[in-house]
Amino acid sequence: CKQTSPQTAMESHIHMHDDARKSPANRLRGKVAVITGGARGIGAATAILFAENGANVVIADILDDLGTSLAYSIGGKYIHCDVSKEDDVESAINLALAWKGKLDIMFNNAGVSGPDGSITNLDMEKTKQVFSVNVNGNLHGIKHASKVMIEGQNGGCIICTASSAAVVGGLGSHPYTLSKGAIIGLMKSTACELGVHGIRVNCISPHGVPSEMLVSAYRRILGKEDMQPEEVGKIIGERGSLLRGRYASVEDVAQAALFLASEESGFITAHNLVIDGGYTSANNNMA
Ligand code: NAD
């Protein structure tokens, strides 16, 4: 049996994905989606994939230049929206309603990492800031999206973003872990209430995508200011994935979001879909 080198495996994955992206299936034809944190990283990849599949996408972020140009390139809309502010999230949803008259998909993706360090020195102020984005951001999104979905009586789909850090210990910071665990609990409790209205609520839990957020966390923790995404990917590929040499791309996560947003997952609700190369199901010593 021929052994594929990690590098080759990674390259073939990237090419495989490129091919998949060339043939969009219009799985979200005519749907209207709001994506928070959609200006870069996982959110941006999802905005592109949703639009390629026929969705009308509103990008809600605080990175105005990136968000505006991405929205333009995919025929969508951009709105400045700090998800920690309830009014901002409501305005993003109102923009979707004013534009297309409905909301089908709410992707609560915006998130921040940190603060790092021991529980014994926990910085409560920074902890509150992480909570205001990660927990309140999801809460605001579910609250206002479900309101308009219930009024529209067409059902809908809400996707929240947790993390592998909420599933196994020792990944990321304590406040980050706590915030992501809270999101899984919130997803389940709201799925119980909203199912009767035909609204599905699910979570995705990515692991080890060398996005801006993860790379800057590695730089902080390892004290290597010039660390590049490829280096972080290499570490994850070697130690944080059962698929040796392979780490998650933003598109891997976007494909999971597309599945949960589409009718193919029509009977799936209250589920946390982990995109982790098997990491959270293995013991920590994968050598
Ligand atoms: P990223 O930093 O590239 O993207 C995060 C996006 O959220 C950015 O566009 C940023 O501007 C936006 N954002 C941050 N604060 C915001 C706020 N207050 N209001 C609105 N937008 C805000 O990182 P990413 O890896 O693409 O992260 C996306 C989500 O995936 C996050 O919720 C993150 O916790 C989660 N996640 C990522 C990984 C990973 O390995 N990268 C793993 C698990 C979970």
C-alpha cells in the first residue's frame, strides 16, 4: 500500500476542494442568509460558498473594508455590526428583511479568542469581553433571527459556532472554553423551543483552522510574533488531527455550515457537528 506523504495528502485535499467549488449545486437557491463575522476566515469562506449555492448573503462584521469588498464580490450586502450589541444584530437582520423580505439562515460565526493564562490569574474584565462577543453574540443572533422566522412562518435554520475547545479540555483559554460550552447548551435549549416552528438550531465545532484568530493565539502563547499560518497548520497537522499532515481549511468548515443550512440536513436539529479530523474522539497521545 502506497503511503501518501502529509504534504501530498494536503495538496490533494486542496485540489479536491477546488474541484468541488467549481461545481456549485445551488443548494441554497433563493435563500437569505446573515453571516456574522463574515468578513474573513471561516465566515468569509462560508459567505462565498453560500453565494455560489444561490443564497443572498448579508455579511455582518466590524471589519468594514474587508466586509464591504467581499459583499460586493458575491452580490451580497455588508453592514457594520458588533455582535456584542443587540441593536447591531437586530439591524443586520432588518437589512436582510428590507432587502429580500425574509430570513432563512442565521449563521452566528463571529467570535474572539483569549484571554490566555492560568485560572488562578484569570482576568475577569477580559473574560467579560470574550463573553460579550461569543455568548451574547450568539444569544442576540438566535433571539432576533428566531423572532422573524416565527413571524414569517417559513421555518428557518440557525447555526451557532462553538469549538473543539468545548468538547475536550486543554485547548484554548478557560474563558474561551466556557463561552463555547455555553453556546452548545444554548443551541440545545433553543432548538427544543423552536422546533415546533420548523426552526432548526445546530452548532458547528471547528478545530485547528489556521485563521487569523488561531494564528494570533499561537503567536501570543508561543511568543513567536512572526509565526505564519503554514507553521501553525503544520503543528496541527502533526499533533491535532488523525488525518496525518492534514489540517482543516476554512472551506472544510464552510462545507459543514452549507450542509446544516441546506435541506439535506432537514431532520437534523440540536446537533453539534464537529469538524476536527477526529481529534476530539482520540486520546491526546496520537503518536
Ligand atoms: P477570524 O478571526 O478569521 O474571524 C472572526 C471574524 O469575526 C472576523 O471577521 C472578525 O472581524 C469577526 N468579529 C470579531 N469580533 C466581532 C464582533 N464583536 N462583532 C462582529 N464580528 C466580529 O477567525 P475564525 O477562525 O474564522 O473564527 C470564526 C469562528 O470559528 C469563531 O467563532 C471561532 O471561535 C470559531 N472557531 C475557530 C476555530 C479555528 O480553528 N480557527 C476553531 C474553533 C472555533
